Amino acid sequence: MCDFLISKICVLCNMKRSFCVTMFASSYVTLTFMTRAFSNSTEVVIFTLLLFVVLKNTQKLSMDIQQNTSSLHLPQENYVDCVFVGMIVVAGTFNRPTFVAFAIVPCTYWLLHKFERRVFLLFSAVCCSAGMLLLMAAFSLTDSIYYGTLSMDMLSKLTNTHDFPTSLQSVIGNLTWTPFNFVKYNMNKDNVALHGLHPRFLHFVVNFPLLFGVAAPVSILLSLQVILQIKCLSKELKLKLLFVLCLLVPMLLLSIFPHQEARFLIPLIIPVVFLTHQFVIGNNCYKLPLASWIIWNLLGATLFGSLHQGGVTQSLSYLSHTIHRMETKGNCSHHVIFFHTYMPPRHLLVVPKKKKMHSNEVSVYDLSGSSLEKLQALIEHIKTAEDSKTKNVEHKNGFNICIACPSSFEAEIVEMVKLNSVYSKTIVKFYPHLSIEDLPDWNTILYSSKRLWNEVDKTSFEKLFSVYSVISDAFSLHLHCLRFSV
């Protein structure tokens, strides 16, 4: 979808679309982040669509004004585009409220073009507001039914003319406004602290170069060049200024918030591609930027596409097969705890969340970066809950607790397991798995590798295999499967 929209924007802006599409497709951001983080990748698509509609609409409007200077009415196509702009902004905001930061520049650019005829601005505002209100009502109603704040019975009462004012007030009062709840949650510093607090410069200094490699400094230098020429802007420079502002303004606005993840800047790939394609992979590029772009994206695709948190999906696939295989062995509960990993995609277990699968009950707990004390408290809570259940359930065949954690917590988890009355235990390791937040101890790896390599009674191949085993064990996700009897 994005590459199609990029090619359409290239036609509108007289840019070489083969270079733009190639640069977009070859970025590891496209290959990894945009195939995993659903809301962020959706944000990229909506942002690109907004840019396309705005550029198409403004160019069409400029042509109509030149051809018919006396008309005070917008063509029908422009009315449709105005409604569409409003709907795109609402769709992006309900997907991720931070979309507002990305939408500000395209929408401002679009409105400034309407000032050429003030009456156009009025008509456009009315049409845009209509589109926004229509989609806001649809999304809010859908969210309210999904989250249970509205029921079909409450909606059916709207057809009753006698209770209409009261029933309408009840429906409006129970609507769920997802963007408002998002903002309300993030206004609480304690809530933000649970996800991590970062310095305000992290987006500029770390995340932006991390995502785009050599294209990051090139885009900043080109932005400065365009800003210095702002007094004598040609049509081409005006478009470049649009992309410059689409790059800098969202990054500045997102830097206000103390929680800063690299994935928040994914939509910036669009202005980066349009600004730098000629100098990174196009006709004006040099060998060094091109080689740097290729190497950086190969490394990024390897790191974020395979190594980083790579054991999480493998462990979920393994657990899915294990749980389904054990389903025939009687009534048994399964509790899966992910400790110091990213949020596990529960759908890979292929079992309903917090619901029974035939005779087995499967629960998934995401402790993210919690302390070991909280992990121990959760295990105790599960054991207490299971003990109370056995009094009411016949033929209960014990329960399982599976703890998935990086190798850096191996010693602590093993010690914790010794404190619990475990009927049996197994440890499964999934390689590769790299947790940047919880890196293994390099001194231990080097010491173990050196000791194994210096063993005199082994061949070089056996030594090499032993060292590889140490390294692969350190960069693995360890799954401790604990079996408790009742």
C-alpha cells in the first residue's frame, strides 16, 4: 500500500519513483518494524495516504483557480477530498493519537492553499468537519460496543420515541473515546514510568539515526539547506520544505514526551525517502552513502528481524504444540509467564485468552521489566489459586507454570525454582534471542569460552563447537517449564 502511494506522490511531485520505492523497500524499517508493530505500520500507511490526498487536492485546486478565476465554488472532486482528509485524520488519531503530530504539517499546508480563496476555506472546513464527525461517531460507537460500555439494548432504546432524550443522553454518556483515554493515561507520570522514562533528546540523538542510518544526517543537512533558502522558494523548494517540516515537526513534538521508542518515528521514513533518495541511492549518490545504506540495513534486518527478542515467537510456537499435546492427558491448567521480554503476541498460542480450551485453562502473564520479587509473588498467587481450585474440581491433574526469560536471569530463576515444591521441571532454550535491556555477562562468556578452548583433550572442531554452545546458550531465551502436582 505504501509503495503504491509513494509512487503516486512521486508522479505528483515529478520525482524518480523507482529510486523512492527502492529506497523505501530496501529499508530494514520496512522489512522489520512495519511487519510487526501493527498500529505503527498502520500509522505509516495513513500518514502516506494523507500526504497523497493533500498534494493531489492542492495541485488540483491550483489548476482550477488558474483556469476559472471568477468561480466561487469548489469542484465536486474537491469536496470529496475535503471529507476524505477529515476522515483520514480521525482514522489516524483513533489508531494512534500521536498521529496528530504527523498530521499537523500536511493539514496546515492544505489549509494555507485554501486561503487563496477565503470562500474555499469555509467550504473545505465544513466538508472536513463533516467527515471527521461521521468517522468519530462510527469509531466511538464501535469501541464502546467492543469494550462493553454500550450494549445493543441501550442502542435499541433510541428507537423508542417516549424515552428518546433520556436514552440518547445515556448512550452519549457511555461512549468510549479511545484517544481521550490514551491521553488521560499518558498524562499520569506514574503510568508513563511503567513503560520507561527517557531523556528528551533520545529521538534526535539515538532513535532517528538508528532507524535510518546514513539517511538521517543527510536528511538533516538537506533540511538546513532548504531552510536557508526559504526566502526564494521555487515550486520545487516548496515541496521540499513540506517534506522537511513533515520530518522535523513530528520529531520535535514527540520529543516532548518522556517515553521515547524508536518505533514511534517509523512514519518519518516517508519524508526521509522523498528528501534523500537522490543522494543515497539515486543519480546524485556517492559510493560511500550507498554502501553505508546497504550495510546498515543488512545489519538492522539481521538484528531486529532475527536476533532481537527472537526467542519469544519460537517459545510461543513450542508452547502451543505442548499445550495441545497435553490436552488429552486430563484436566490441567497452564500458566505462561514472560519475564523481561517484549509483549508476547498471544494469538500464536492458538488458544482463547483467559478462556478454557476444552479441559485445559491457559493464562498468559506479561511481566515485561518487573522485579524478581514480583515474579515470585505471581508464582505464589498462582499456586494459592490452583490449590483453592482443586477443592472444587475432580480429577485435577496438576498445573504447569512456564517462565520465559533471557539467559541473564538463569541463576536467579534456578534459585527461585529450588524454593518451590516442583514435581518436575524442564528447560528449553530458543536461539537466537537478544535482549538489549538484559545483555548477558560478557566476562562469563569470555571466561567459559577461554576455558573450553584451552582443554587439551579435544580436537579443534570440538573446541569450536563447545565455544559456540556457550555463546548460543548466552544468547537464548530460556523457558523453564515447572510441573506442580496436587
